Amino acid sequence: MLLNGIHIENSYAEAFDMKATRLIVTADTPAWARHAGMAATGFATSVIACGCEAGIERELAPEETPDGRPGVALLFFATGRSVLGKQVETRLGQCILTCPGTACFSGVPRGVKEDLIPLGRKLRYFGDGQQMSKLLGGRRYWRIPVMDGEFLCEESSWSVPAVGGGNLLILADARMAALEAAEAAADAMRAVPNVVLPFPGGVVRSGSKVGAKYKGMPASTNDAYCPTLRGLPRSRLAAEVESVLEIVIDGLTAADVAAATTAGLKCLIERGRGSGIWGVTAGNYGGKLGRHHFHLHELLP
Amino acid sequence: MSVLSFRLKGPLTGRIDASPLLPHRLAELSLPEIAALPLRLGRGHVAVGDLFDLSGSPGDTVELEGDGRLDFVGAGLTGGTIRVAGPVGHRAGTGMSGGSLLVEGSAGLAAGASMRGGELIVRGDAGSELGGALPGERAGMTGGRILVHGTCGDRAGTRMRRGLIAVGGDAGAYAALHMTAGSLVIGGRPGAFTGHGMHNGTILFRGEIEPLPGFADCGLNRLPFLSLLDNHLSGLNGVPPACRGMTGQARRWLGDRGFGGRGEILTCL
């Protein structure tokens, strides 16, 4: 299918069921909330080696946060509740507790015990007996004395079902064209609520396929989309395509991932062939691994 | 929503135990059955119908004409609403675990004592032992909230363990006596010996005080917790306006260290 000169391949992104949680981190200024958010969601691009995928969902105005200070909403995704809990616990302790002036709250509705993600519940022991708890409106908060005052932290958050691994592949004539298109598409997709793009700047250049010729490599380079291997029979790239970039989407529901995919497609189609975009496709593993399939032709704007 | 109203037929001749007049206990009864219910009056009993004119239909709300001799109003309330037009006597809302008790007038002694949940709002003043412990109980209030628009007497929040007491006016002496945890917000001024023997918990009011010697001055602090608490109060109905807006700098007194306590008195600037 050709739209505004861009090839939209009849392909689909294959995404997986994950567990997610949202944290609301506030601080004295938006910049310090952002610092905490950036650190806590750093090194969280892929569950393959990072343990979780995470990102800043959006910035929050003071009137949107529980303590009336500027903040950020962070989304964390992992393959299961226990690994998610472990990741959130260490990131909270090392990246949010440590950041000046921050406070941390759960950003999801109260769930059941089985879905519990401990926040202050474990971190309170850092208070060495000087911590205080407060129960307000059925939610418990911990106040831990720290050197710049007090770290205020909700006792727990909860995991919610989520979808991870939605994606778009942008095929372009040149690396700069691919990069500019990916930046624009990532900006458009980030505006969709309940999703994060976990890779640096939202963009991946090293898309992977399952398996490798080497033992012990669970994933290896997606050679069918590597332009330097265009001449091989298994290459999927047209001769004009010189650079491919991928945008990976994690969202709280399949509808959120679909909405982000549509927003990305809309942005790319509007840029048109003249901007150097050759086409758009999506990555999948034959449809057997992930329950959620996002067909590009069904998600066109 | 069905409302059952009780209007006094005349002046009371003695103190009445009004604890049977709970919405959930009356909901299954007809008006004649309710009129025949016995209420304790002094040493004897009297039928509900002899004291009150009944109107409306039994349901989740009871409206009561108030009188300072009506004791135990809403005691043991588990759900529904009791609205009292006027004052109530002693021990209103003691042992409540849910529902809402709204007193338009003042409340006597031990209102909300040993409360476990729900909401008690007093538009007038409250007597001593507000939200305190009933005789023989180890813990005072263990949940819910008490919102008093006027003043309160001595020993408010005695042995309190959880929950919130907000008093719009001044508090009497020995507020939060032996408090274990929870929050006591005073819109006016605290009385003498505030926080005596407190183990944990928070007392919050405006203006400096000279607390008991067991309290250590931890200086001025800006606590995000105060904004969180104020936000929480803003979402509740019937919070005394004087209890709002305590979000700025606060002096923190840690104690009562004479009892090994690490509770806090926060005096907002």
C-alpha cells in the first residue's frame, strides 16, 4: 500500500502480555522531578537484559500530584509481578530516594494483595527506626528522615496487566532522514497517554531477531533489515533503503499501544516520501510468541 | 434514600441511652415496632414512641432532634447516616466502625471514643475525652475521622492509635495524651501539657508553643507530608476551615522523650 508515497507494508507488530505499574514522583521543581524520573527509568530499554522496560510517561502539573508539587509519571513494565517488584524496589531506593526533594506515590488504583509492588513498605527500613507512617484515606505513606528533610513515599503500588513490544520500523533513504522521521514519530507517539517508548529517545537502531548462530545468544541482529546486508537473499529491504530505525511501544492496554501506533503512522505519512521515508513496517516473530498483533493496515490514521 | 425522623415530644426527664437508634438496626422494622422499642431512661426504660414522634420510613438515614441528655447517639454505628439537629449528650459515636454521624450542635464527653472507622462531624464544641479510650480499653481511636468545628475539652485523642481528629477551635489540656499514632489537627490553640506521654503520631497546629520538657526541638522544616495531608483534608466534607492551609514551614518537636516516644508536634508558621 502506498500512502503519500510511503510504502505501508502489510505486516504486524507482535506484542506480549506484561505487568506494569505507574509511579508518580514529585519534587520541589520540575527539573528535579525529571532528574529522578530519568535516573529511575534509565537502563530500562529491554527486558532482555535490563530486567524491566520503563520511561517517563509525562510531566505532571502541581495540581495533578498528591502533594501539590510538580512531578513526573513513570511507567515500568516487566515480564511478571515479582521481577517488576524487584526492579521498582531497587530503582526507587537508588534513584528516587537519593534525589533531592523527591516524594513517590503510586499512580495506579488500589489493587489486590497478589498484585502488590512494595515501595515504602521495604524502603522504610532506611529510616533506621526514625521513620513514621501515616494512613490517609486508606493509603499508607512512609516518612523517612533524609539529609534534606523527609522522603515521603507511599507504602505500595500495584501491578496492572500491560502490553509490551508494539513497534514500528521506519525505512528511509538516508540515516538522517530515518533519524528525523523517528524523532518526529516518537514525539507524536509520546503524546498518547499510558504508553512509554523505552529506548533512548524512543528509538532503537539494533532491532533483533530471535536466536543466533552462537550458543547462548537468545537474540541477535535483525539481519533482514540491515542495509549493509541488502544483497543477501534473506534481506527484506528495497535497494533504496539505506537506514532503518525502530520505535518500540509499551502500553497499559492493547488499545493504548494501537493508539500510539496510529499516531506514529499518521506522523510518518504526513511527512511523506519527500522527507526521505521509503516505507513503514513492523516486527513480529511469526505470530506464535505474542498474543497481541497490531496490523499496520488496520491501524492507519 | 429513605429517612426516618425522630422529633422529641417534650423535655427529657432524665438521660436517655439512644444507642439503639442506629439505621441498620431500624431498617428492618416497621414504625410501630420502632415506637415500641425500649430505651433506657435513668434506671428504667421508656418506649421510643413515648419520647419521640416518628415520621418517614426506616432506611439508611436517621434524623434525630438533638438534646444534651441524649447519650450514646450513634454508638456502635456500622453504616448509614445519623443526622442530629441540635446537641447530643455523652459518648456519641463511641465504637463506631463505619457510617457517618453528623451533630449540628455540641457533643458531650467522650465523643467518638474508641472509634474504629467512619466519620463523626460535630458542628459545635466537643467535651473532654474526644476520640479517647473508653474505660478499660488499651487503645483509643483506631480508625476513622472526627471533625469538630468548635473547641474540644481535655484529653482529646487519648491513646489514639490511628485515624484523624481535626478540631477547628482550641483544644483543652493533655491533648493526645499517650498517643500511639494517628493525627490530631488543631485549628485553634492547644492547651497545657499537649502531647504528654505520646509514643508516635502527629499533633499539628499554628503558632509556636513551649511544649513539655520531653520534646526535642528539631527546628523549622518544610515537609511535603503537610501538603499531602492538606490535600487529603480538601477532599473531605465537613473539615473545619481553620484546619486547612497548614502547609508551609513547621517547627518539629520530637517526643515525648520522657516516655521514649518519637511522635511529633508540628507548629506551623
